[in-house]
Amino acid sequence: MDETLKITVSPKGRVSVEVIGGRGESCLDATRAIEEALGDVVERRKKPEFYQVTTNAQQNVKRG
């Protein structure tokens, strides 16, 4: 599954960005440009998927 970004803007202007379908560090990579454009990150909540190892990384660990 490809990564999808869900961007929500509240009536007060608070922006939240959620990565759907991403795992591990790819979530941070996916949101980096948006975060830089918007300014300071006030809060970052990592979903359980963040802590899951990606398939390629799992294969590399098994090999060596």
C-alpha cells in the first residue's frame, strides 16, 4: 500500500498531518516537506505502525 497523507485544518487554524499506510522512518520522510513549510511542530504522535519494521529492513536483517 502506498503512503497517503491526511491533512486536517481546524477552524482555529491548527494543522494535523497523518500518514496512512506508512511504516517506520518513512512516515517522517513523508511529512518532512509539509512540516518545514508550516513551521514548528508543536506535537508529534507516533502510531503503532511507526514502530513496525519495513519489509525491506526485515529482509536485510535476516541476511546478515
